[in-house]
Amino acid sequence: MSIRRTTKSRRAAAATSMAAVLALVVTGCGGDDGGGAKDPGTSSSSKSSGEGTDGDKGAKEDTAAGDQVDPNANLAQARGDKGMLLVINQVKRDSGGFVTVQGELTNKGDTPVNPSAWVGTETTIVNSNLNSVAGATLVDKTGKKRYYILRDTDGRCLCTSDMSAVQPGKSTPVFMQFPAPPSTTTEVDFTLPTFATTSLKISG
């Protein structure tokens, strides 16, 4: 198992605090009743490549722990505010007890979109993870638990952060790491603030 950050310093921080992160796995999930946050819009799932890709592209780099991701894989889509589209390329269970979600955010609108809303509203998370996707959650409806993005000992998320505004017609790769639900759970609901909830199947 390996955990990479979007910057070299983040990768170093994640590596040196792995023991602490594992200790935080329990705190990364809550005992919610499985009701995901109600976001505007609709969601859809697809097994074929489609909307949200800009033609053939090479495998994404430095987006998460693990192998590079096929940018043409289209496991699910979720529409957000201001013309944003999230395409999920991979949802993979790690042997160390993590689930990594990787995808691509594309601005289908005509104005730049600031990522500040995607961090959520929890003060301690916002302060340590400006312009990130730290507000994402997974909901195991069968187990009735909500899983939050893992954080290191400094409160920084194991996710894409320090993002710039997404310009019209442009895309940016993102990753998020969560505590893994039980092995019997193969499907979860994924929510990112301002985006619709979408269902994801976990591989691995």
C-alpha cells in the first residue's frame, strides 16, 4: 500500500504519519443512518466513456495512491453547480483498509468555478484543507455508516487540495481516500458538496 499526495511535501507527510492515519480510521466513519446529504441535481452511472472526457488522453499522474488511472473509464457521473461535471474513473479497495476514489472534474459552464465549496463546512477541515475535495463522503446504506475522507496528524486530508479555479472547458483530476467499508459492502453512495449523490461500485 502506498499513499501519494498531490505535492511532494504532502506525500512525505502522509508517509511519516501512516501509523497515526490508521489510528484515525475509526474516526473517519460515523454512525449515521446512511442518509446521504441532499444535493441538487441528478446523477447517472455509465459503463462506457462519454461526457466529461476530452478525447484520448494518457493515464493521469499524481492523483492518488496506487496505479495510474484510465481517464477514459467512466464508472459514474455527478452533476454539480455552475455546469460542473464529476466523472469517476476508479473506486478501488486497498489491502490496507482504504478505498480510493479517483476521477475528473470538468467545467462545462461558461464561468470559472472556485473549488472552495467542495471542502465542506466543518471548520477544522476547512482551515487545513482550503480549495480541496475534503468534503466528500461515502455512505454504506447497508451498514448504515457514513465515511469521511482520511486525514493525517495535521488535519490535512488524503485528497486533492490546493486546487485552482476550474476554467470553462477545462478539467482537473482528483482523488479521495476513505476508510474501507466491510468487505461485504460492494456499493456505496458518493457525495461531494454542490454535486448530486451518485452510486459507486467498489473494486478490489
